[in-house]
Amino acid sequence: MGLVCAPLLVVYTFHKLAFVIVANDLYKLVLMNENSICKNMTNFTMMSDNDDTDVGLATKPKTKTEKPKMYKVLLLNDDFTPMEFVVHVLERYFGIGSEQAYGLMMQVHQKGMAIVGVFSHDVAETKVMQVMELAKKHQHPLQCTMEKE
Ligand code: TYC
């Protein structure tokens, strides 16, 4: 693979090899002739990385394990949706037992809203859609939304 760019830092030279760091990556270069590295540094060949010449390289391995973002699903109060319907929604879509579902419904009723669960983006989105669809089907104005944690 041909590569033309200027190395930021020549870290090591050995025989006809040079080791340079470009944009945080270590490359092994093969010089094209006997001249100095600087003269030839825009004229090198990038080598494969499958030999053991990298021993002792100073670059840090990149270990990126990002924590998934989580989303709160919120249920909002209104004056018309029947309490039993809300309890049913909490049982059916959020796996909440009947007593706890009643308590949570009352919390929404009295305080205006409550978090009914925390999920990954897609799961939260699905739950919101399911609740809104069922409410619409039964012509209740129940509102369910999601928010980044
Ligand atoms: N406030 C509604 C009523 O009195 C009950 C209700 C509870 C509605 C929770 C929505 O998310 C809600 N019938």
C-alpha cells in the first residue's frame, strides 16, 4: 500500500528501517535508498504489522468500550385516562406487579409524572411507541415520553 505523508516524529532508525509516529499510529518504514530519512520521508512504503518488530513500541493500545447511553421513560398525568388503564399499561409493558403498578400510577396522578423505567435507546423508544399506540387505540390522552438519563 503506498502512502505519502509527513511523519510527525521519527522515533527510531535502524539499518534501512525507520519507525515513525503519524497521527498516534506507529509505522515501520523502508527507506527507498541510502539517503537520509528526512529526504525520503514522503516516499515510503507502509509495511504490514504482522511481524514481531513492534516489541517495545511506545503507543498506548486503544481500548474503547463505551458505556451505552440510557433513557428514562416517563409517564405523564392527565385528567381523562382511567386509572385502571394506566395500571394495565404499567403491568403489560413495564413488567410491574399490580400493587407496585397501582402505587406508580398514583404517583403520576398526584405528582404529574414519574419515571417508569430506564432502558437502552431502542427499548425505551419501543415502550413509548407501544404505550402511545394502545392509548390512541382506546382514545385516551395518556402521554409517555423518553429522556436521556
Ligand atoms: N389522572 C387520571 C385520572 O384521574 C389518572 C392517570 C394516572 C392518568 C396516571 C394518567 O399517567 C397517568 N383518571
